[in-house]
Amino acid sequence: MQLLLELLPLAAFFIAYKFFGGIYVATATLMVGMGLSLAVLWLRARRPPTMFAASTALVIVFGAATLILRNARFIQWKPSIFLWLLAVAFLVSAFVGAQPLAQRMLQPALGEATLPRRDWLKLNYAWVVFGLVTGAANLVLAYNVSEADWVKIKAFGLTGVMFVFILAQTAWLYGRAQSQDPS
């Protein structure tokens, strides 16, 4: 359910862009959609999901700049800024705290299985590289393809790449966890 609530604003952004008036209508739709999704997620879990809350805050800030200044570049920068901040958070977590961020996020999915710290750090650094590369790719696309193509690539391409990355990471994680299982 959480994944659906997080993806609905992106779908609404794409639909608004395609059928109801372009980037400014789509940006306003995204701002409202993310705000509503965040409110529902917060009410359901009694606390806001941290990454989605950060993304929502960036959408509000960069979306407002887009609408006020009538410049689509601001909303196009938002994915890169978010991904780079995410990369920094993963990098810092490798040196601060008892567990890297990848372990804090993914350990609950493993249940009782455990992995050595070096494996968690590999996952953590994979997120750092992913955030840096996809953030840069977003800006390259924003400046080198049409706005309409950027919207399509953002809605389907970059989101698809993130899903593939998460699936690959999950498969690797479960494979490592099973190979560590002493039974």
C-alpha cells in the first residue's frame, strides 16, 4: 500500500502533463498529490516515511519555484537533488552510527537472517553510486532532451531503473543471506 501511495503522485504528474496542460499543471498536481500521499502515509503509520517526506519537501520547494518563476528547470532539478542527498546520507551512514543506512532499511526484510558488516557496506556504497549516477543522468537528460521526453523518461525510465536496482539489490541480499545461513 505504501508503494502505491508513493507512486500515485508520479502517475498523476504524468497524466496531468500529457492530458491537462503541460509542466505547470503537472507540477501543481505533483505538489498536491505528494502532500496528500504523505498525509495518508503519516496517518497510517503514525509517523512520516523519512525518504518520502524529504522528497515531498523538495517537490514543494522546487515546485513552488517552478510555478512562481515559470521555469521548468526547477522541477527538473528536484530528482537530482534528492538522489544526491540520498547518496550523501548513505555515505555518511557508513561512518556514523552502529549500522549503515542500507542495513537499517533492509534488515527487517531479512527477518532473523544476518549479514556481515562488509556486505551491508557493499549495499550501502551501491546506493551511493546509484544516487550519484542517476542524479547526473537526470540533469543530462533535462538539458539535452525536450521537456516532453524528460517527463516520459522521468515517469518511466528513471523510475524503472530504480525498480530494477532495488530488485537486483534484493536478489543479491537474499542470496547472501542464504549463503550465510548456518543450517
